[in-house]
Amino acid sequence: MNKAGTQTIETERLILRRFTINDAEDMYNNWASNPNVNKFLTWPLHPNAGFTRSLIEGWVSGYKDGGCFNWAIEYRENSSVIGNISVVELNEKLEAAEIGYCMCEDYWGRELMPEALKAVMDYLFDVVGLNRVGARHDIHNEKSGRVMDKVGMKREGILRDAAKNNQGIHDIEWHSTVRRERNTSGELSLKLEDVEWPFTFTDHDRNIARGIVFDDACNFYFVRAERDDDFGRATLIETAGGGVEAGEELNEAIKRELKEELGAEVEVICKIGVVSDYYNLIHRHNINNYFLCRAVSFGEKHLMPDEIEDFHLSTLKLSYDEAMAEYELRRETPIGRLIANREMPILKRAHEILTERASGSVYSKG
């Protein structure tokens, strides 16, 4: 599981983002003091905006934990915070989450809640790498159940007298989606923030070609870097790759980079997707183009001087599980967390592609 935390998610009409203390008035006025919103929920009405502010202060502190997923729902048209959607229970062993949500009554009936729920589900599956996302509702709150239906969750069944809310003990109906039910045939397109360093400005974009390299035994190849620079002292695992040169095609760039850093001649199988992320410390926007590549042969590397002297690059040959564990281990540093957030979803998708192809040739293009 990739503990990427609460990152900003944008949809056509909404911005899902972290709460700030400045959201207290909106939260109190728009839903936390409304008994119609609160009717089927478990928490009491807020007595005043000061109470709401204290609650949000605790939430803001909780964002330090990468396992915290708690979004304010901001309406683009007027920049008002109109609701909340969050993971209310996370089971790391099962890679499963339960989602809870609520929204200002004035915005009901506009299909905004399904829009938010779909976006969060996509994030939890594609970025965090969960296997199951579920939600439940009081059987008398059928409107909430219809929200779940609209995003494709399947109704699983009713548990009698299984929960208690502001109406008392009640039956609940569970809905869920599991990973195997989703269509994973398309390319991933992820947008991630740098939550380790504050954003000031971006002064350049870097177009990068990166390769998930595997062999016929389904081992994966990465680079290990030892760095001590502005990002801090860190030992890192990262996919091989680098900047695309002027006039160079992506397919040309990935073959060149993998030859330089791994000494690998490769067959490019497919494009896995694009991850847009940021290094706020150096004001850079990264456009990472990821390819799945089968290693044909290994030979001499052609590392640049800085790759040898500054980063001490070496090759790692790992199984899928070993690689995921290595990314998790390297989360101990800020730069390690940024890289893990970007690459763990891509590696998981690569593993899924190879698993799907295992019925025939593992690297078949058919």
C-alpha cells in the first residue's frame, strides 16, 4: 500500500484538498450545524464555529500521517467548502478502505457527491493501491445508497442492527468495488503534489522517460542512489530513466537511458502511463513517462560523471514484493517519500499487466 496521504484531486466542478483552519466557518455554516445533513451521521451537531475550528486543528495535524485520507470538498464556482469525504476505516492487511462523506444541503441533487466519490475511489485504487473500497449507509438513507450506485459500487447486503447513528441503532447496507472489477487496460494518468516542501513557484518543466524493466523470470531492475545534497542525505530506489533530449522521441529516450544507467538493451512492451509530480525545493515540475520494458541483454553501463560521483548509482535486481518493500523502507526521508508516491502505483500497474499476460507469453504484445 502506498501511503501517499491526502493529495489534492481536481474534478470538473470540485477541488478535493486538505482542510485548513480557514475552513472552519464554511464547515460550520454549510453542514456541521445542519440537522438535515447530520440526521444519519454518527457525530453530534457542532455548537459553534469555535468547536469546528478545534476539530479542524486536529485534522490538520493528522495530515503528517501518510495513512490519513481526509478531503475538504471545495466548489470551484464560488471557492466555498461544501462538504467532506474521507477514509473512515483503513485495513492495511486487506488493503481495504471504508469511505464516509457528507455535503451541504444547498448542493444536494447536483451530482456533486458522486463526482467527489468517484475521484476519491480512483485515487485510492490508482495511487494508494487499495484492493477494496467500500461504503455503507443507514437503510433509511437511500439517497446515500444511490450515490454509491452511481459510481459503480455493488450492493453487497444488509446487516441488521449493526450500527448506531443519530437516529439510534439501525440496519446498514454495504456497497463496494474491488480492484479486479475495474478496467485497467488504459494508461495511468496521475497528478501528485510535493507535500514535503512548501510550494513557492515552478520555473521549469522536465520531460522524463522512465522504465520498469523486467526479465523473463519476472525480476525487476532499478537503480540505487546514494545522495547527500539539498534534498538531504538518503539511500533511494528509483526506476532507471532521465530527461528527454531536444528532438528525441520518448521510445528513443527510454532505450538510451536504460542503456546508460542499467547497461540494458530492452524491448519496449507498452507505455504504462504518465505521472506529473513536483520537486518544490528546486521549483521543478516533473512529467514522468513510464514504459514497461523487457530486458533483452545486459552490457556495459554509460553513466554520466555526476551519476557516478554524486549519486553512486548501482543496479538493484528485485522481485515485485522485494521492490515494494524497498520503496516502503526508503520512506524514511522526504525525497524517499516523494519517489515512493510516484513509483509504487506504476510498479503495481506493471505487475498487473505482467500477471494478465502470464497466460501466454509474459511479454507478448498481443
